[in-house]
Amino acid sequence: MCIVVPLSVAAAPYAAMVMDARTGEVLHSRNADTRLHPASLTKMMTLYIAFEAVKNGEISLDTEVRVSKKAASEPPSKLGLSPGQRIKLRFLIRAAAVKSANDAATAIGEAISGSEAAFARRMNATAKALGMTRTTFKNAHGLTESGHLSTARDMTIMGRRLLYDYPQYYNLFSRRTTHAGIKEVSNTNRRLLAAYRGADGIKTGYTRAAGFNLVASAQRGNERVIATVFGGKSTTSRNARVAELLDLGFRRAPSRAPLRKPAPPVYASNPAASDGAAGKTIRVSGAVQKSLRPQLRPGEAEPILVAEAIVETAKAEEKLLREEIAEALAAANPEATDSNDAPDVIETIQTASLEATIRPEARPKTVVQTATTVATAENLPDDTQREVVTRLSTSGGKHWGINVGRYTSRYQAEKVLLRTALAEMSSLDGSLRKVVKGPRGFDANFHGMTRESADLACRRLQARNVSCFMIGPS
């Protein structure tokens, strides 16, 4: 087959890097810090953020993504999506990873961040967190755009991050073919995968301005090497050059080396919030201004136990918060038919509304009763209105709690607490949700548990792949 190479491709600058994937040591580089057009190597970051969003519960692999007109109109390579079509996120990920589909990449970005511009901001924030210091993203697919630039070094770092941060998804990049929901697609890197022993990924890229780019990884025995090429003149010559670089890497890499996985980056789904800027705010209409309390039991001498009040109050508050968040999501996306269809566009629900929902009003005079104190008509003054303050008793050994993560905003922490309480009602029933502000963020905690109940809840959450650790008595 004859390959015609445009003059602009022949003139594309060349850059390369080879890295020992186990240690991060650079084994060879040439023009590795020159900012060039990455083309579809960009989709490595798009996929990284998709994996991150799934891991942190922003979206699920089975979420039905509604394809926008913009996504459907992206030029080839493409899956062939139609405006208004709904397709599961898992199929968009397959299409972007294997076929390098531009329409799928744009649809992923819009589903996660609401717009391509917002997603590009998240891409840049994530690149900074990963140590990609000379990369600027403008879109999710990598088609040539002014200022959309990266380097061989940064893309090698990106490839290594995909390998070690999300190994459960790495097999996508070695699939020769895969089903992408509407049709079977073939891997754009299948020639190298078939020709080079040990090759198992990662990503190709081509535009006229960029030339033929490739980040490739191969493993032989205990050794794993990543090689990156920018500015190849054709698929054949690029693959030959990558094979030479991989060979060089295996010759220079020690047969035994310690595995030094990169430290996970700080998770921030909203780059604007992490930079100190205000996020989007949706005012919840009809927010409850007063917390519900149990009615006093009939009979003056009958005891009122706080432990029972806590359970009933928590259930009422939980129901109210669920309704408020559902109303906010519906207002943000009227076309959504269920919670999975609604994009996660609510960055911050007005703090005052939530605090008013979960915080009792100030009272002039109260009587605090615990599970170990019985209030009767004989020990209460006549002019005292008897109330229950929903504060946990310190008796019974309920001094333990669990932490389910640290977040960049109070709303994110509150949302995770509610989601976790709903998912694990059996073991968290009766506990108190509390957001604790610290110097590094907002901790999402459950309090008022025995050691045994905290341990059980944490183990059940960890079985659901939810990060969790116990908090002892202070």
C-alpha cells in the first residue's frame, strides 16, 4: 500500500523519550521538552479522568450519556454517534481507547464536566497534579487547536500514570478489536501490538500538524519500558522507530529494579473550586428551615431517650436531603429520566440551605437528656418547656466513628456522606453525619458508633470499594 505523506507531516518536529516504567528513570530522550501537537495522545488524559470519575462516584460505566450535536459533529476518526443518541459510558471509553474516536472523546468530556471547555480546565488541573508541567489542553480529542500542546516527556508520564493508577482498565489498550455499543471497532495500534514482542499498549495519534505520534509500552519478564515518539513521517516509520526505542530501553534497563509507583494525585473534580474560585451554585427552592423532632410521648413520667430521637431525626433529615438533591438535579437537567442520566453539574449547594436543614434553631432554654438520664414531671420546673436535644449520649461506648474521605468543598463531603448512608443503611443507621473542616479540606465522618459497629461498617464499605478508616475516641 502506498502512503502519501503531506509536506506538513514531513516537516513536523521529532521528539522521543524512553523510560523504565518501574522506576520512572529516563533511559533516552531527544527534544523531550519541546512543546508539540500531541494529536490523539490527548485521549490518554480524557480516559484517565473518566477512570477517575468512575472511581470517585461522579459517574458510572453504565451511565447513559446523551450525545450532543457538537460531539456527534466531530470529524473522523469517529464512532458514528448521532445527536440525541444515548450510549453507555463504557462504550464511549472503548471507542476512545481502541478506535481513537473523536466523537466519543467529546461525549465523555461533556458527560463528566458539562462542556468541553470545563472538561479542558479539569484536564489541565489534572496534568498539573500529575507533574505534566509543559502541557496545555484545549479539547478532549486532540484535534489541532492553537495552544493545545504537550511534550514527549509529559506524554510518557501520562502513559505511566495510566499503567499504575488504573491497572484495571489498562487491558483496553491491548485489545485488537472491541464492541463499542453500536459496532465493532479495531485498534489503531494493532500493527505494533502484533509485531513487537511484549507490546501491550498504549495510544496512537495523528494530525497533519503533529505527524504520527505514539506512546507504547512493552513488558518482557520483570522489565517494562515506555517509549514515546512525536513527529513520525508515517505509521510504518513511526512503528519502526518505536520498536528501536523499546529495544534500546530493554538493553539499558536493569533486569531487576524496585517498583516505585507514582503517588496518587490530589482528587479534585472541580478545578475552579480547587483554585479558590467560586463553583456553580444552585439555590434549592423550598429548603426546610426547621429540623423535625420527635413528638413528646404522652405522660409526664415517661422517659424520653435521646438514642431513639437520634434515629428518628436522622431518618427524617435523610429523606428531606434526598428530596432536595433530587430537586436540584432535576432543575439542572429537566431532560434527565433518572439519576444516572443527570450530569453532575451541581458543584455547591448553598451552604446556608443545607446547614438550615440539618442544624436545629437556637432555643432560649433547653433540657438536655441522654440515654442514661430519665426526665420526669417531678424533676422539671413548671416553666420549662421540655425538649430533646439531638446530641449523642456519651454512654454505651459510642465514642467511635469512621471517615469516608477528604474533599475540597463542604457540599462534596455532605453529598458523599448522604450517598454512603443510603448505600449502607443497615450498618450506619443511628450514626451521625458530620463534616469537619481542616487545613487540607473537609473530612466526611460518621460519629456515634461503637467500636464493633464502626469496624463492621468500614469493612462493608471497603467491600464496596469505598475508602474508609476508623476514628477512635478523642
